[in-house]
Amino acid sequence: MTPAPAPVIILGATSGIARACAERWAERGLPLVLVARDGDELARIGADLRVRRAASVDLIARDPADAAQQGALAEDLRTRVPGGRCTILIAWGMLAPQAQASADPALTAELIRVNFTSVATLGERLAAWLAAGSVLCVIGSVAGDRGRASNYAYGAAKAGLHAWLSGLRHRLFRAGVAVVTIKPGFTATPMTAGMLKVGSPLVSSPDRVARSILRACDRRVDEAYAPWFWWGIMAIIRSLPNALFKRSQL
Ligand SMILES: NC(=O)c1ccc[n+]([C@@H]2O[C@H](COP(=O)([O-])OP(=O)(O)OC[C@H]3O[C@@H](n4cnc5c(N)ncnc54)[C@H](OP(=O)(O)O)[C@@H]3O)[C@@H](O)[C@H]2O)c1
């Protein structure tokens, strides 16, 4: 008998990028478990995915970034994955204008909590039971590659996240668990509404980013820019000497 396909768990499932990933995984006929804090929106997404080809769609209305709920959430997820083999996508995140964060230390702390601390604390709980063959895929950002004046609180949180994922990947390698870091560039989702130049070749659709995410999970790559061309852009930005970089408008 062919074994049942391993489930895909999406945390922060109301994100624009996460939805596009869920649609693609549903079309492959995989069982999905979706977690998000907005239960009404989650129900709408679940209904849409059920009319695609998903084998099953389970919904969990919880805030995955809330430390107080993470122990129960990780345990709930463990019981839904017999054998511990699955693909997990962590997609939640928040962005705020740097000027607001600079004027409000509480907002800076919240950007770091939502984009880094909460992912690390839940990630450790999930890593405790993930079995060989699993993939833990987390959405970071090109913003984490170099701090820039326009979004360095968000970028610093993503940089911390990238370093944490690198360490987790190192630890889980021998256990056969792949840790995949995705670094999207500008993507047209609610997070960036009104902030991006419509029609710019640098702005991607959530579906284009989702394609990169599924490919990276399938190939169990360590890190992937999404789309791939951000690799070249960020290589140039990272290599600029500080004397030039600090005078630039990047
Ligand atoms: N869009 C881009 O240009 C871009 C670029 C690089 C990286 N990323 C990253 O891609 C990931 C997905 O973002 P997206 O572009 O798909 O944005 P999105 O559509 O705005 O989704 C953001 C997600 O994060 C959740 N969220 C927001 N604030 C939260 C909070 N304080 N506590 C808990 N959950 C919260 C949202 O939940 P609700 O629906 O309940 O609000 C939603 O599920 C994020 O990690 C983001 O940093 C995005």
C-alpha cells in the first residue's frame, strides 16, 4: 500500500504569500493544516482550498506568534502528524515604517518579537518532534541581508531569524530534517499595499514567490531568494563598502 502523503502545515496561513503556497500544495492533492489568528479569514481560505484538490484541509484558529499559545499549538500539531514527518511553512510577519519604529521603542520591540523571537520560540518546539524527511521552511527577507535606513528594525529581526535558522539547520542536518530559509524581495501583498511601484519589474506576485518556495522545499535547499534574481541584487548590495553604502539612497 502507498503511504499517505506527508501533511503540509502552514503557520500564518492568512498571509498573501502563504495562501499562494497553499493553493499550489492543494493542487498537488496534499493534506493541509492551516493555522492563523483570524478565524473568519481562515475559514474562507479553507473553503476555497477544499474546492481545489487538497486531500484534506484542517483549520486551527490560534495566533502562532503568541508565546502563551505556542506550547499547546506545537503539541496539537504533533498529534496531527503521525510519525512526525511533514512540511512546515512559517509565514507570519509584520512590517512598519522605520520612522514610526524609531519614534516608538514598543513598535521596535514588536517588530523583533513578531518577525524573530516568536518564530524562534515556536520553531524550537516544532524541531523537538520533527522526524527525518521533514522540511521546516521559514520566510525571511532580503531586508535581513543588510540594514538599510528605510527598514532596519524589520531587517534586523529578519537577520536574526536568518542566523537562527542557520544554527537550527546545522543542528537538524544529522537528524534528516531540512531547514529552508526563503528570502523574498518586493512582493505585492497586504503587507506592502501602497508601498510598491505598480508595474515595477522588481515587484513579484505572491504566486511567483510561492513557486520559488515550493521548489526550495522540494529540493530541500538551505536558502533561496524569491524570485531567484534577488540573489544577484543582494550580492551587489552586500558587497558595497560602507563608505559608499551610507551615502546611497538604497
Ligand atoms: N510582501 C513582501 O514584500 C515581503 C518581502 C519579504 C519578506 N516578506 C515576508 O513574507 C511573509 C509573509 O508576508 P506577506 O507579504 O504574505 O504579508 P501579509 O499578506 O500582510 O501577511 C502577513 C501575515 O502575518 C500575520 N501577522 C501580521 N502581524 C502579526 C502579528 N502582530 N502577530 C501575528 N501575526 C501577524 C498576518 O495575520 P492577519 O491576517 O491575522 O493579520 C498574516 O498572516 C512575512 O514573513 C514577511 O515578512 C514579505
